[in-house]
Amino acid sequence: MTQKRATGQTGRSVVGAGIRQALASGDMVPGQRLIEQELSDTFHATRSSVREALQDLAAEGLVELIPRRGARVRVVSVEEAIQITECRASLEGLCAARAARLATEEERKVLREIGDRMREAVGDGALDTYSLLNRRLHETIARISGQKVAEGLLDRLNAQMVRHQFRLSLRPGRPTRSLPQHLEIIDAIGAGDAPAAEAAARAHLDSVIAELRATPDRPEPATGPAAP
């Protein structure tokens, strides 16, 4: 017996979450066409659920809906990526400062452990691991801050930036430069020094902006895995 396809809010959520994960992992790339029937088959959801999910993702800035041509993953230019990162700098500075004031000893320990693992990843040349830990660190600081509005905004901004972040994390020498910046944020939060934590977070994002400015603003491949 054929299994029924997910529909309604369930189907909508399944498709939306699946596309977000595919973007994060590089299985979908900017400029890639999103075919309703293919998505319906991939996520085993109705086409109406796929359409609703694509509308949600378009509202988040992840998908572009083109009249009479369907949908595609939205391409973020380098200039837009810089503007997004400028917004992130303010929000992440706020979150780091609040985390320094509010973090429990157990939460400070978790941050230090992430820092230790990041140091090991750089030493081992495990760039994929470092990239994942990088994301985990920023997400953990936002969660500890308790600033739900900032956390939600950062989630949306980071989702739009994921392909640029992926390339940056794999650039030769980038992890070696960013590791001390991350450790400085962790140390300031651990010391309960809110001004230092905010300054360290902003300095780190300023470094990301500098790296983005050195990125050629060329289009991403329309299909297939993203190049490092």
C-alpha cells in the first residue's frame, strides 16, 4: 500500500526543514532550480505543501519565486553578504555581552569545551569539524544570552549567509586566523566581562567582513556540490 504524503502544516514543515538542511550541507546551492515534483518526491509531501514551504522560505530570503519560471535558491551577492554580516556584528555583540552577564558556570564550561575542540580541529586540519564547531559556538552564545529576538534574527541572517560561511571556513589559513578570535570571545564570557565579550564578537565579525571583501563576486554553480 502506498504511504500517504505529508500534507498541511506537517508537510510544510517537513519540506521547509529539509531544504534548510540541504542548504546547510551544500546539497543545494545558490541559483539551483527547485522543482515542485522533485521536492514532493524527495520529502514525500504533497505539492501544495511544497508550494507553501517555498513561500515560507521566500519570506525568509532563502528562495526566490520567479513568475512563470518557478523557484530557485536565492543568490546572495558579496555586497549583500557584507551588509548581512554588519547586522550580525551588532546582534552577536549584544548576545556576547548578555552571555557574559548571564552564563552559568556550567554554560561557561560548555563554551570552553567548544573552544578546546576548535583548537584540536585546527591542529588536526579538520576544517569541516571546525566549521561545525564554529556554528555551534555562535548558536550556543545566542542561546545563553536569552535574547530571543536577536537569536531569531541571527538564525534568519545566518541561513542566508550559509554558502559564504562555508567557503570562508575552508579558505587556507582562515581557521588559524579566526580561532584566536573565537577563544577571545569565550575567555571574555568566561570572565564575565560584558564589554570585552561584545568587543571581541564585533572584532570577529569585522574580520569576516574583511574576508568577504576579498571574495570575487561571481555566481555560484547552479547545480551540484559547492566548491570549497
